[in-house]
Amino acid sequence: MNNVFVYCETGDGQIAEVSLEILSKGRSLADNLNAGLEAIVLGDNMNSVEKELFEYGVDVVHKASDKALCPYTTLPHAAIVAGIFEKEKPRIGLFGATSVGRDLAPRVSSRLNCGLTADCTELEIGNHTDRKLKQEYKDLLLQIRPAFGGNIIATIVTPDTLPQLATVREGVMRKTKCKTAKAGKVKNISVEDYVSKEELAVKIIERHVEKQRVHLKTSNVIVSGGYGVGSEEDFKKLFELAGLLGGEVGASRAAIDAGYVERERQIGQTGLTVRPKLYIACGISGQIQHRAGMDKSALVISINTDPDAPINKIADYVIIGKVSEVVPKMIKYYKEHTK
């Protein structure tokens, strides 16, 4: 009762990065509520997965290791998660805003007849007053996310039903292990206790998984371009600079909409959230929608013709000039001064 639950995605017997990020935030939320943090892990060959989860402050691991649960299929996972929630009565349930989480969370929400907020970028515990009903709610989950195409930030609450469910975008929460690992508890789950034969009717015969081509989340250096870069052809210089620095190329929404690069490189509220050691913003004005996706970068360099561009307010170094002139000079200098 009253605890925070996190559904942990798995792949090849490993916990997904987004799940570890959410566990880190979940531990903080649980501490604010003076509650426990519990994890649900469903898959195959999950023999020692709890060791890693305890490092992130998990008190209880609900674990099912069965071939019927891997690879992921909707019905058995939804049946088990909803069944556990019905039994344990958590206060909060969190999922990754991934293809799996976006498939699973709505089905759990529908089964439990409770609210769900998608694609959250921040989570907090706070109070809410319903002015119409003149009723105050305490210690609610404040579910914060971009709305109306990323033009505003909305705070959403679901005060009338429990659990409060949310999916959380990848990369927005900092992954942090506890200073001292907890000596948690493991509850082994039997698939037969939650899943009917009908819910096991769908079987995966064959899978073809395309390898990820863009690794923005894990890159220490990102050279990112905006509409001010000028064209798809001009973006090639950004790829050259990123290649020299061992980094990746990102882009603002304006550059994506203009067709300069593919959408999987988009950074911002409606794209990816990144935390590189070095972020070079080329021709990016830096509206709040973009800054929300990169403002946790360790070092920011802005290249812009506008001295008053919003990106310059958070940049550590600002270069006033045209991207088409500055970036080639950076490439030339780097080649001349490195072996």
C-alpha cells in the first residue's frame, strides 16, 4: 500500500537504461512519501537481475522468469502488471515512454480504470487544490510534460483514482545508484497465477531487430544544428566536425521540419533529452522547447549570428558568426593541432 512501483523493461537479460533512470527518480519520490520502492521485472533468464535493482534503492522486486514472457507480448505482461497492482495497491506506477511502455501502460490503466499521463519529462510530489470543488489534495504525483506541440509545459494530476500512472521519457531523469545498496526482498511470480491460456495465444515466431543507428543518448559530444545551419548540404560540415570529435549530430525541431536531417536526431521537448559532456549548438536560436532537451549538458558552445539568441544565455562559450564560416575553421584548427 502507498508504494511507488516501476515496470522495468528488459533485453537480453539486462535492465533497460530508461528503467534505471526511472528507478532513480522513483527512489526520490518514495522518500518524499515515506514509502517503499518496488520493481516489476518480467522476462526470461532473470536469475540475478535483482542485484542491480537493489543498487538503485529498490525495496522489493516482483520477478517472473518464464519463456512465455520473452520477447515482450502485450496480453501476458498487462495481465501480470495489472494483477500485481490490484493486489499490492501502489500509490504510483511508472513506465518508460518507449514502444513497450506506450503499449503496456494504457492497457494497465484501462484494466484498473485509473488515470495515465504519457511522456512525462519531470515528476514531483505536491499538493493540488480543485477550485471548482473547493477540495485540496495532498501528496499527489505532479506529472509534468510538454503539451500543444511543446509550446507549453503542463502539470497534470489524477487525484481521484489510484494508482497514479505515468510513462517517462528516456533520458530526462538522471540515473543514480544509491550510496549504499539496499538489502531488498524478492517476490517470485508464477505466470499461471495471473495469465490465462487465452492471453498466451499470441506467440512470436521470428524477430528482426534493426540496430540503432544514432546514439545521441550515450554520446559525450554532440554537434547540433538548427534552421540557421542553412540546408541539408550545410549539415555535412556538422557531421564532419562530429566525426573528428568522436561525437554525434543532433538537430532542433526547426531543422528536422525543414528536412535537413532525419527525425531520430531531434533534441528537445518533442525529441530526445541528452546530457553530453560537450554540446555545440550551431545556428540554434534556443527556444525553451529545445533547451529543455539539452540544458543539462556539462559544457555548451553556441555558434550564432544573433548575440541575443536565447541559447547564448545558457552557453558557456558564445561564438558570434555564421555557422558556414565558423565550423570549417574549427575543423581546420582541430586537424592541424591533433595527431
